[in-house]
Amino acid sequence: MSKREFTFDDLKRILLEGAGADEGVDLDGDILDSEFETLGYESLALLETGGRIEREFGITLDDDVFTDNPTPRSLVTAINESLSALVDA
């Protein structure tokens, strides 16, 4: 059974568990609209993050989810849309 809401705190936790954080990047700062690349997360780290989100929340993410949602704010929104679609199905 999947959780109903994916939060920014969930994203931060999963990013840290899977890829850590670059020195000088404060994930507790105002990063909602910063691009993942600027935060030091490149494609491999984002693939790992996506896999962890899929397993933990019981959803399947589109291959382009990180390309289409390059910031934490847009990614959280996209994942919640996926979760909502799963619940509504």
C-alpha cells in the first residue's frame, strides 16, 4: 500500500540516503526552486532517487520525471499527482 502524500521532507531524506549532499549545499535552506543540477544532483543520483521513491511509495515514475521537473517543488508536485492518480484508479 502506498503513502498518500509525498512531501519535501520525504524528498530531502531520500536524496540524502541515496546520494548524500554536496559540500556547501544546505538541503534545509530555500531550495524548492533550485535546479537539481545546481544542488549537485546529476543523472545517476536522480535515477537512484527515482528508484527509491518508486519502491517506498509504490508508484512507477515516467522516465522523464526529473527532466520535466528539474526542481524539488515541481518534482514533489509531479509525484503527488502520480500518487493521486494511483489512489483514484
